[in-house]
Amino acid sequence: MAERSPVAVVDLAVAERNAELMGTRTRELGVSLRPHIKAHKCPELARIQLRHGAIGVTAATAAEAAAMVEGGVEDVLVANQVVDPGGLAALAGAARQAKVALSVDDPRQVALAGQAATAAGSTLHALVEVDVGMGRCGVREVERVVPLARTIEAEPNLSFGGIAGYEGHCVDEPDRELRGRGVAAAAERLRGAVLALVADGLTVDVVSAGGTGTYDLAGAEPEITELQAGSYLLMDTYHAAITPEFEYALTVHATVIARHGDLIVLDAGRKAVSSELSPIHLLDHEAEFRFTHEEHSGFRVLGDGPEIGDRVRIVPGYAPSTVNLHGSIRLVEGEALVETCRVRARHGDL
């Protein structure tokens, strides 16, 4: 069968090296690793992370969590509030096979999760999310943390699992000193929550935080027990600006469909590769990014460069959004196709 273009491809050797490096770093920091799988949405790739020391995975949605459990992952945290009946039913059903946790910041979410778990005859674990500066979800006042944890404990089919707080507003700060200050301030918010819970007689086994851009800083904070960094496995130009120690494992293979002087035009645009947070990059050639449209991208190349019909490799600006554009990812070793994994739980695929 003829090779498709464009197509998302993961170099397994590179992914293995990235997973091994993060596993080593987190062991050195003395924290657990619970990588976020929103970057790849594939149990096949999650298993690489688990093989290199991850204790479980983090998901963004109930559908992602259910897909991971279906794929054999035994410990999943949804780092989000889930209140829709279908999502809660999926989580509660998955909790009959695996340890499943979700985040809450309001007693109404607790009640809904408790009802779903009771109906399914399972136990859901719930983490109190603390807003550490993103201004998105999470308890704003530390005084609300203890009552919310007690509300979780009062539900017969829920278990208080600890606290979480994602310092996403810090992950792309280019100045390491400023990034460190932001992470320290976020950790101080979590520390206050831990102290309040312990003072009230509660045990806090899990304090979950951290992203790829802050893993080394968050992992050094004594209260944080696990990191949710996940994009390190695939990488993209957005994360490479902050964590260049990880390599590009994900590329989109595209074809040169036109050439005008030193300008090459590719058959991969915004519908195939995301430049949402950072410009895309052409591997293997000296080239300058020029534009991206729905179905086209353009680069100025130095020297001869690729010609019409040649295949090229594009590094995404942002890997999670790129993966979400594809129904499957090809996993390769060198030039050889190992397997094709289906991208699970995209919105609209449920």
C-alpha cells in the first residue's frame, strides 16, 4: 500500500531515550512520575513510560482515562473536574478494573462522583485541586481544602487521595530564575494545604504537580510527591525551548508538493501539524519557517534542499494538539514500521 502523506510518526528509539532520561531524573529527585498522556493518547506509548518507572498515568478527560484502563494501565489520575454523567459513568466503570482518581474543587463535584461510583459498585479516589496561580480550576482559598476533603471522606464510594496543583503558568517562562520563583510560590500554596489537612488529622499521601517545563524545579520541592510531566516523551519546539535535554520523537512526515526558488511548499498545514504555541520546524534541512495554512506549510531552504515529491520531517510546535489531529500514529524503528497505534479518546470519537 502506498505511504500516506502527511502522517504522524514516532521514533521508538528516541521515545525510549526520553522515557529513560525522565525516569532517571525523577529517581534522582526522589519523586514519583505519573506522566500526562494527553500528549499521545496511546496505551502503547504509555507502556514505554511505565516500563521506565512511571507509577501510573495522568489523563485530561474521562475518555482518555477509560482508554488507558482498557489498554491495560492500572493506575490513572484525571487531572480535571468531571461532572457530565457519561464521563463519570466511564470513570466509575473503569474503577472496577483499575485505580482511578479524579480532581475536585467543589462539594457538588464530590456528590456527583459519589453517586456514579455507588451506581457502578466501585471506588473512585478524589484529589482536592488547589489553584496555585493558573486561575483555572482549583480551590482558591486554603480554608476550603479541609472541608472538601472531609466531604470526600463522607462519601461511601469515594476515597480521599491527596491534593494536586498544576503550575502551568510557569512552564514556558524562559528565564529559569523567574520560572523557579513561580514554581516555589505554587509549591508554597500546596504546602499550606498539606499543613491544614495534617493539622485536621488527615493523611496526605499524594501531592501531584509539575509539567515538562518545570519537572526539575517542582520535583525538588519537598512537599511534591509526584510529577505529571508528559510531553517529554514526544517533544516539540514549544517544550524544547525550556527542556532541550529531551529529543524530538514525534514528527509529521510530509511531501514537498511545490518549489519556487528556495521556497518549498509541503502538504501538511494546520490540519496535520500544530503551531499553536510555537512555530513548526523542518528536520534534516537548513530551513526557515515561512507560513502555515490549512493544508500547506512553507519553508525557505538553504542550498539545494528537497525537491517536489521528496518526503520531509516536520517537528510540531505543540505535540498534544498535533496528535489530536491524527487518527493514528506510526511507531517506527529506523525506517521500519513496528506498529500503528490508534489515537484514543479524541473529542468526537466517543
